[in-house]
Amino acid sequence: MKLLTSIALLLCMPIYGQDIEVFGGLNTTFYHDNEDDSGHYRSSYNSGSGYSFGVAIDSIRFDKTRHIRLTLMYNKYSGGLTVSDGGLGGGYTTQADFEKQIISLGVYPLNLRDIKGFDINIGFEVSRLIQESINGIRKGWFAGENYSHILQDKQYSSTSTIALCARLAYSFKLNESILILPQYGFYYGLKGEFQEFQKGTKSIRNFIGVGMKMTLNRN
């Protein structure tokens, strides 16, 4: 509900005189955790690919020199993991391939514009899970008994996540009101991707795409 309220506020903001950008492209996501592969713990991850698209308001001004960039973005991405741990009393191994769809609201308060044609934006994004698909199995043993179950009976992904973000874009002017912007985005997850099995798994996502920016009736 909070995310939907934020989206509504973004869409209802005055757009007269603003720079509106639509963009899309491909993403690649890598995964990691901060656990040390010591003792019986082991983890390995497979990167995954997907796509992203969104809309941005690029010139919301605080004063004559400071402005922020707001984005509303859809991301579809994927990956895989194998995690195992154990001790004298038992152990487990989890293997899973997954695909996620999220909606992200981004706020970029640090913006450097038109540096020899380049724009640099730094900020953060808050994301909400809208769908997950997981194909995997968890198996292990405890007190001499083996067990296994398919990962399909609950939601395993975190409902919300937050990430630090950076964007680099280059502007090609088509005319006085339209720009084409090839761009690269970097996203560093600060919150775990999952609420079950491996809670410490975090993501790093790279985005390469192109955008079209339009200036609406600015004097």
C-alpha cells in the first residue's frame, strides 16, 4: 500500500516544465553473502539475466542549482544458488533457481548534469516484490534421518528490498525538446533477497539500456 501511494504521488506531480524520461534495457544480476566458507558452510551462486523498463522525472528542483531525479521501474531478473551447512547433529543442502519481478521507486538526490554530455546520478531505490518463481529442493539429515522437500509451498523472497544506485548516461540531442540517452545503471542491494533458507544473500545488478528524455513546455 505504501508503495502504491508513492507511485500515485509520483504520477500526480506537476509535469509542466519537467524533464520526463522513459527508458528500458537488459539487466544482469550477481549474488553474494558475507558468510565465511569456514567449517561446514558452503555457498555458490549463479548470475542471471532479465530486463527492466521505467519512467523518470529528472528535474524536480529544490532551488536554482539543486534538483532530484525520481524513477518508477519494473525489473525482471533471475539467478540460482546452492547453500549447505551442517554439524555433528545434522546438515542440509538447498539448491534453487529463481526468477523475480519487482517494482522499484528510486530517489536520486545527488546529480551531476551535462558534464561533457554525461549525466551522473547517485541515490537509492526501494523495491516491492510482485511475483516470484522458484524451482528447487532442500535436502539433509538430522539425528540419522534423511529428509527432502520441494521449494514450492511458500514465499521465499523478501517482500521488500533497498539498494544503493548509480547511473551514468550520455545525451544525444535529436531536437530542442528530445534527447536520446544510452545509459548504465548499478544497483547494490543492502537487504537480503530472501526471507527463507539463506537470509544473507544480497544482489548486485547491472543495467544497460537506452532512454528518451522529453522537456515539457519549459520557458
